[in-house]
Amino acid sequence: MTLPSRTGGRTTVDGLVGDHDIKDVTDEEVQRFWADGWVTLPGLLSAGLAAELLARARTLMGPGGDQNELRAGFDFETAGSSQPFRQPSASDPVFEAVTRSAWLGRNAALLLGRDCAQRFFDDTLLVKLPMNHWPDRAQALGWHSDTNPTDRTWLSFWIALDAVGRDQGGVRYLSGSHKLGQLWRGGACVDLEQAYELAPRLRSCPMSDPVNLRAGDAIAHCSGVVHAADANTGTAPRWVHRVTYFPADAVYMGIPSRAISDRRIEPFDILDHDDFPVVYRPATAGDAPSALVPQVRRFHGA
């Protein structure tokens, strides 16, 4: 969980992922993330690691990303926007090693602005298939912010396992929208005009263009930034691995979430569960739960 030194040889996670396979975020990237709510991270994963993950993803989903059967009640419903495979980290040791990497957890902490312990929440392969091949798995995804059932901001890495062109269903962001607070229910997708009606100040947030990504490049975004994804009008699948982290002292606020309630975590508890492991802890951090928990419970009469 704590970071080994990058000097003096190659450190690996379970012998599968080397410490030089995941780069550190830079101060400039952190500043851009704070300003916009998202940032492009060129070469977050090494090209070799991205290629290994792509090969393993194809084993799980078929060479074209269209052969896995959706698992009812488990794989996310994506309203025709992609073919998902939830939690490849539970099925493949290299995906597990990446998602449990202390280096990736530390990057999440630095981007969120506090060098504190981070927990892994979930990961999903999101394969947006070509419109001319699978139109019901190639559609655009509407404007939304991510569901966040806790009192702390979460972060997702959107990692390209293969090259992603601008015509393959890249993500667009309304930069700076995370500063406007909760605008509507997290995860609820709307079209752009509806978004502007719900939150007129969004008109002041510049819309980004989709970014061309190479294998191993990533985009990091916080749970509050409003974003959407275009349809895949290209000729090849878009292979993306999304990984989500959150501060280890985050308190569950009781917002409906099967992933949390099924694990018997009560409102105003921290999400201390084996399925949400701490992947990174600063060397100076202790193991005490959040000091805010008693205060939150008193405030809510719990």
C-alpha cells in the first residue's frame, strides 16, 4: 500500500506490473485537473502494459469486444453506449494488479488534492463498438456527472488500451463544471439543451473536443465534472478500461447504491470493506477511521 522507491531496480506488483509501467502525474497535470475537473495523462501506462491488458481484455470479451454475454444485475446498463465487462480485475490477475497499484492510487490522491489513503471502488471495460457493426452498442452517452454516494469527491481513470481516435466515441467535458456543485442526480444522462436548462451556468463552461489517445494514454476526471461521450462512427472498437478510486475516509451518505448497501455498509459509515481495499496509504498515515464520522452522525441524528 505504501510506495516503494523507484530507484535501485524494478519493483513489481505481484510480479505482474512494474513500478515504471505506471507514471507519476506531474504538478502541471494536477493544476489542470483542479481547474477543469479533468485532465489528459499521456503515457499513464506503458505501451507494453497497455498491450498486455488489451490482449487479456480480448480474451474476456472476444477479439472484437462483442462476444461476452452481459451478466444480469452485474454488468452496468449503458443504454446502448458500449459493451461493458464489469470488474475484469476480479477475473484476471494483471487487471487486478493494475487496479490495486499503489502508484495509481497515489496519482488519484494527488489529483484530488490531498495525499491521503485511497480505496479502489470498481473497474469496467467499456468497449464502444463501431456503429456500422453494432449500432446498439455504439450510441452516444448523454451529459451527466458520475454517481457519488459519499461525502468526498471520487476520481476515475479512463485508460485507452488501444488507440482511440476522435471518431471512436471519445469523451467531451464541460470544463470547470465541477465547481458548480451537484446539478442533477448523478448518473442521469440528458441532452445538452436539457443540461443547460437544468443548470444555465453550464453555458459558461467551455466544451472540450474528444482527444486522440494512444494505447496507455488516459483521462482522469472527478465525479462532479459534467461529461458525455460521442457515438463510435469509426471502423474499430474503442477499448477503454475505467478504474475508480475514492478517499479511504469517505463517509457513505445513504444515497441508494447496491454496491454499498449489499455489503451491509450503513449510512454515515466509512466504506471499510474487503471489496473496497486500500491500495495506497502515505507513509505517515495512520489506520484510524475518519475523525469526521461522529460529527456527521450527530449532524444527521444518526
